[in-house]
Amino acid sequence: MTRTMQALWLEDGQLRYRDDVPVPTPGPGEALVRMRWAGICGTDLEMVKGYYPFTGVLGHEFVGEVAAAPDAAEWVGRRVVGEINITCGQCRFCRRGLERHCENRTVLGILGHDGVFAEYVTLPVRNLHPVPEGVPDEAAVFTEPLAAALEILEQVHVRPTDRVLVLGTGRLGQLIARVLRLTGAEVHGVTRRERSAALLRRHGVQPIAPEQVPTAAYPVVVEATGSPQGLELARQAVEPTGRIVLKSTYAHPRSLNLSPVVVDELTLVGSRCGPFAPALRLLEAGLVDPRDLVDARYPLAEGVQAFAHAARPGVFKVLLRAPATPGG
């Protein structure tokens, strides 16, 4: 194995391609994962804008293959996805089962740990999940955002008789709408774009224009626009005693008038990562097939161009292909 690798490196707000990044060495309990495909998400775009100060390799959505695992040789050669929070297992939150809020955590491609826009990445073996044989790479790469969509159902009870509104029907919002539709609820997705509307209809979700959103009409509203306008529309659309699920991350602080939250007795729910095992089961069963969200595929060496493509309005998922990826 060569000692250096290709990677997309973020430093001082500048993203650049490098071919001289050292290949990481797995430590105790870790695996070295060779990338196959990685996906660019909204958080990655916000990181470049300064959402969180970070220097290193970006990226956290991936499917790969275990190249080495000194303490777990049975994993070598297995196709895997991986949870993005690397935790200590010993702090007060880890001991209470709140590992995602570990006081000492690092986060893949976001906080203190190089990410997956590279040829190789290291992760603890305990973070890995084997990909079922029947799930193609281009579906498996969506495991992390699909898990984030499923987290909503871990946090909020959605009844089959509910009406649910999804604001922001882009990369993540489309997955959220599909997951919520599996509950039997009537799901509306806000969009002005015909392609987005067509994808929603294909999966049983009713598209609605922003100006057509009724006031105080939904017991559950999911805000995934990443814009302050979306947050204000969510507040207007939710009915009294309803729940607003916040899925957006912002590069800059936002203000919120909390008086209506008090008066209407609203519940605000912050929501980020989610359960990988159910996401993989949905993919394996074909209950969610996200491959129609792939808009473009780029080799890793053209990653900067891929980011520019992903940042265009209306673009869904842009994938990065690692060198020597099977099938392409």
C-alpha cells in the first residue's frame, strides 16, 4: 500500500484536492476502510461556508470495504457503512446510552477526525455495519442520511391519521418524506421545483407550494430547508401543541421569536443522527430506494468540481467515486 492518498482537504475555509495526505493507520479496536463511494450532503457544503471550524478531510456519508482490522480480522474484505460519532464509552453521557452526545466525541469529517472524501479512513470497528449483499453501493451510500430521517420516528410519534409537512425537499428532505410516508400518514412536501414535486409524487407524497401552506394545520412539521424563512414557515404551519422537528444546520446564527412557541405550546425537537440498522433493513427490503436522487458522479480527483455542482440550486445527491472502485 502506498503511504499517501488522494483526499479533499478543508483548511481556512478553502477546499482543495490533495494527493499527498498520509494514509491513516488504524489504532486499537479500529479498522482501515477503503472508500468505494461517498456522498456530498448539505452539512458538507455548510462546513465549507464555516458552519464549524475544521481542518482536515471532509465527508461522512460513505460505503467502503475493510482493508485492515488488526484486532478484528473477520471484518477484512467486508463491505461496510459506518456511524459518524467516535465516542469514549466512559463519560457520563456514554454511560447513560447517549453516545452521540459523548463529552469526548469526535465526528467523522466534522470534528477532530478526518472524513471519507479520501481513499481511506479509520473508524472503530464498533462503528461499522455490514452492508447486506443485495444492497448496491449507490444505495448503501445513503445509509447515514436515511438513518437521520428515521431518527424523527425515534423522537416523535407520527400516527397514520396525522398530516405531516416537510419543509425543504432536497437531499435529506426527500428521504424524510419517504420515511414518514411509510407510517401511513398524509405527507406534504413544500417545493416550487417541478422535478422535486415529481419525485415526491412518485413516492406518495403530495407537493405543495410555499404560498399554499395552510396556517396552523399540521401536528408535525419537519424543517429541513436550512433557511430562516423555512423556520418561520414551520412555525406558521404547525398547529397549537404541535411539534417542529429541526433538521437544518446553519453556518451563521439565526434568531427565533419564542413568544409563539410559548403561546401555542409548541415542542421544538432538534434531530441529527439516527439508527443505521433499520436504515439498512429498509434498503435491503426495497422499501426505500434512494438511487433516483443521484444527480452526478465524480472521481475523487474532481472533488472540488463536484462540490460546485452539489451547491447548485435544485441539485440532489452528488457522489464521489474512490480510485479503483469496483464497477466504475
